[in-house]
Amino acid sequence: MIRDLITTKCLYSETIIPYYPVMQKTARKSQPIARPPGRPREFDMDTALDRAVRVFSERGYHATSIGDLTTAMRLATGSVYKAFRDKHAVFLAAFERYVALRQEQTRSAAAKGANGRERLRNMLLSYVAHSQGSEGRRGCLVVGSAVELSAVDPVVAALVSARLETNEGFIAGLIREGQADGSIPRHVAADDTARLMICITQGLRVVGKARLSLDGKRLVAVAMKLLA
Amino acid sequence: MIRDLITTKCLYSETIIPYYPVMQKTARKSQPIARPPGRPREFDMDTALDRAVRVFSERGYHATSIGDLTTAMRLATGSVYKAFRDKHAVFLAAFERYVALRQEQTRSAAAKGANGRERLRNMLLSYVAHSQGSEGRRGCLVVGSAVELSAVDPVVAALVSARLETNEGFIAGLIREGQADGSIPRHVAADDTARLMICITQGLRVVGKARLSLDGKRLVAVAMKLLA
DNA sequence: AACTATAGGAAACACTTGTTCCCTAATATG
DNA sequence: CATATTAGGGAACAAGTGTTTCCTATAGTT
């Protein structure tokens, strides 16, 4: 019965030591502008979006307020709403910016390999690297969107699926390249292995957020057994 | 320059067809109670928490309002705050409830195997199964917490890490069991393989949320190559 | 049987949120 | 040079948030 468990002394909460909101709102009030007002700022929208990406990645969509965005992007509220229809539109723009950047990074990391097998190894190593340290702690916007929004936001859900499928296709392509150049055995099931590797890469970002240490060399060495 | 990109016509938003909030708030107003007030309800706190788990898993912490919780748990606002200090405390209780349940499911799935190798296969198959369908769409509360809260909430971050490490230890144990009973070769690096498998399991939940189809048999067959 | 304590409910509260509105000053145009 | 336009800012707004408070009717006690 519920009244057996509910007590006036708040039974379920005695284990909680600190209270929830920890960081955030250090300088919510926008600092006084030093330049003459009306004078256009000296940065482009991409840098502003990069800053938005940082906030969205770290806190997620719902925990990021317009105030957080304006201070991060160094724009006033009105300016944000002149550039974007609403918060959701800012998020989508940030998402696309993030995806473009990450795709470039991943592809160029892979490109350094001599054959298909090496390109795959490089890609995995790059993923581990990005899942660690401060970037790892900040998190991946694709993973964050998948987890936080896919169930409730069909637009984001579609973007996320599309992104995962693109990545999976890229990996499957690398496997086939490796099979063509002889660095990966023919009997490896390209599509299944690619899907599992997508799981690995996304899982790396989750584990990286939990601050577990990730030894790239060793983890990738194990993962490469999937290509045996 | 920012003014090159900012237009009064809202440049960045023309691709967005539907507007954001899609589901939620179908019956926010609590339905009139049919029973005499003051009469204790006929369910225990665990079922109420299970309902909370569903909401938190699906929408995440920040997107779940107290209103969502009260309708889901079928409790009035005051009752929730009599049982828990605040929303955060409800979340922690739901988290622990979820973890206990999932742990039981995973262990009992693994236990059906005859040797270490089979127990590992069963565990992986169970993870794939739980990452699919409606449960997959709802999502894993551990993954969700890791992604949404680990960076800003030290309490949740600690719970998540602890959970991942427990799981990893369990997997490493299964590997060692397999090595002892001869079903897994001695040269397999138990700890590294376990950490990679944690990535796979967490990644499965991410991919499952994105509604990509997951063929358990085939995916696990590929993953088992890690034990070669 | 009268009384006390309290489980459970719902309205009120203070605050934050996303969004809009309007002002100002610099640029571009004629 | 005078005028129209608009980038950018920030105050004001309404709706939603988490939380508190108080009420009521039951359950347990003497």
C-alpha cells in the first residue's frame, strides 16, 4: 500500500546529499556591450552556431534555455529570433552544423589509411579520441538527440536516423574497399558488421560521457577482430 | 558577417515543416477521482515508480514535468511531494528501480547458458531484444541519464558510472568463466573485451531509439567474433 | 465513541521559460 | 545631404515550471 511507503520524513530522499542544479547561470545577465550599438558584430553565423553546438551537446535540448543560447552565441534575444524562427530552429541549425563538421573530421581521419582495413582502424581510433576528455564529456549531439528527442520529435528523429544510416553506409563501404584490396577477408558480412560498428561508435560516446577511461589502442585492437 | 546571414525572413528555418511539440499533454488535467477522497489507493510505490520510469525513459528528465509524473504515477501533486523531496528525488528512485529490474532481467537471461560463452551470447541477445520495439523506442534510463545528465548532475553521473562498471565487471566475469570452462580461448583480453561490449550494449540502446532495425541473431553472431 | 494523526488531493505561489514587441543607431539609397 | 531600411538589443509578456500550502476525510488509538 502506498501509505506504507510514504512518510512525512520523505523516505525516498535520504540518500541524496547535494541538491540538483549545480552549474549553469554564472553570468546570465549579458555583459554591457563595449561597442557602439547597431554596429554589426565581427563574427559569422557558423562560429555562433559552433557555440550553440557546445551548449546543446553538453546540456541537451530541454535544459538549454534561450538565455544560455544568447550568452553562448553572444547575441541578444531579439537577434536570435531574427535569425531563427524559434529555439527548435536554432537546434536544427546547430545539429546540421555539427553533423557537417564531424563528418568532415571522420572522413579525413579515415582517408589517411593505406587500405580499407587501415581506414577502418583510423576511423575507430578517431571516434575513441573524440569520445574522450572534454569533448567526450560534452558529448555527441547526434547521440544526445537520438536519446533525448527521437521519441518525441519526428523531425529530429528523421535527421538522426539519416545520419546513422549515412555513417553505416560509410563503414560498410570501407569494409568492401578492404575486401577489394585484400586487407579484409571476403567472408566478413559487410552490412551486419557495419551496423554493429555503428553501435560501437555510438556506445563509445555514451561511455565517454560517463567519464569511463577509453584506451584507444586496446579497444580498437579488440574491435578489429570483427574483421577477421 | 552576421548580418549577411540574418534576414527578416528567418533564413535558417525554411526547411522546417512541422512545428516542434508533437505528443504530450493529451489529458494534463487530472481526471475527476471516482473513489471517496482520503481512501488509500490500491497500488504500491513500485508500480508507481515503474510508471515514472516509463515517462522518464521516453522523454528524459527535463522534458518530464511534474504534471506528466502525477498523471503517469496516478498521484496528486501533493502526494508526490509527500513521498519525495522533489522531482530529482523521484528521478533517483525511478532510476534505482529501473536498474534493479534490468539487472535482474539481464542476469537471469545470462544464467540460462550452459557455459561462459553461451551466457555471454544470451546476455547480448537479451540486450538486442530490449533495444527493439516499443521498449527500444522508450529507451534505456541509464543511457538517457548518461547522455542528458552526466555532464551537469554529479549524483546521477556517479550512479551511471557505477552501473556501467558493474555491468562491465559482470561481462568480464562471464568471459573468465568461459575461459575456465574452455568455451572461450585464454588469449582473449577479458577487461578490454568487456569494455568494448559495454559500448556495444549502450550503443544498441542508442540505435534502438533511432528505430533502426536490429537483427539479434546476426548482430550477436558478429559480436561473438570478439571472443575468438 | 470521540479524538488524533495523516494519506492524499488540489489550488495557490513564485519563478523560469520561450516568444514578441518596440526602440535605437548605423547603413544603404535617392 | 536627407531619408528609408534594418541589424541588433533588451524590456515586456504570457504560459508553463517546480514547489508549497492548506484542506478533507479516513484510519488508528484510547
